[in-house]
Amino acid sequence: MATPANATTFSGEVWAELRLADASDVPHIHALIHQMAEFELLTDLFAATHELLTSTLFPSPPRPPFTSFTALILDLSSSPLPASGPSTIASHRLDLSASPLADPEAAAFASPRGGGRVTAGFVICFPNYSTFLSKPGLYVEDIFVRAPWRRRGLGRMMLSAVAGKAAELGMGRVEWCVLDWNKNAIDFYEGMGAEVLPQWRICRLTGAALDKYKGNQEEWGGSKAAE
């Protein structure tokens, strides 16, 4: 297949950094979520906006990472990255000498950090709690890598970093969901040692089904008071 004329080609060594996101990353996070919705055939459920992402992921004052909604960004660079800073969660080096990689969206996903960085993926996670373990854990809501960069070990790097942070914080487990038709993802997760639990099903209230419960607390309180 011919390389698109507007693609940026990466070859040789490429440096990857998984870092804490900030509000300047919201446009890319929004675009990546939409790409994920397209991949999962769920664009009919996509309602995210820049404003909502900013207010929910990056409130003021900011919350410490991994104690609330935490967004991580995967940036790539064809030049060595500066020494790890306080926002760096993990780093990795790719060798593309034998298989140069064309990224047709490199310009559109130029990182707000500058320096020729390109954003290639993201993770969003937040704490939950296991009563059986009596310990907090981390729930991975989303983990996504743009198509040109898949099968390069970056997904493993990202998930390993989240699992490592959970272990470092003394948490009991890391959980996430996978679509039952996505065999490649299931095989990948099992290869990392994850247990896929077929006996569990997700229960969800959203939209109109959730809104109809507004005010029910007052109704129950009134009924109890009348008894």
C-alpha cells in the first residue's frame, strides 16, 4: 500500500512517554475518544465535548493523580526526550530501523508539548473499591492507541504502567472491560496475565433511564415520614 502523501514517516529510534495529561491535551483526547468509538462501532453513544472533558478531567483546584479521574497521554518523538519529569509515568524506546512507520495523522496530533512530539494514545482510569479485598483499585475506563502505532508494544507499556502504579499505591486490583467480539484484545489481555470473567455482566443506567430517578430521594423520604 502506498504511503499517503501527507504522512510523516518515523524510522530508526523513536522515544515514547506516557505522561499525565493536562487541559491542553483535551482536543487530542476528544479526537482519540471519537476514534475509539468508531473502532468499537459505538459512535451513536458519543456525546463528549471539549468543555465537559475539561471540567471533569481537569477541575480547579486539580486533584492528585490516581485519586480521581486520571488521564494519561502517550507521546512519541523521533528525538530523545528530556529526562523524566514529575508528569512522566513511563517511558519506552522503539526501534523502527527495520520497519519504518508512516503516520498520516502526525500533523493533526502534534503534541501541545511541542518539540516534534506526536500524540498516539491515551488512558483514562479512576479508583474503585473491592469489598472482598477491602482495598481500593484502579478501573481503566479507556485505553487506546491510534491505528498506525498498534502492535508496537505501546498498549502493553501503557497497561503495565497503570498496573505498576496500582501496585505501588498498595491497591488490590486493576479492572477494565473488553468487547466480546474483540478477540485480539482478549488474547492480548490474557497474555498479560489478566483473567477475563465471562460470568459477569455490566449493568448500566444512563440517559433517560437514569434521569427518571431524579427526585426519588425526596419521594422515599416523604413516604417514610408518612408511615
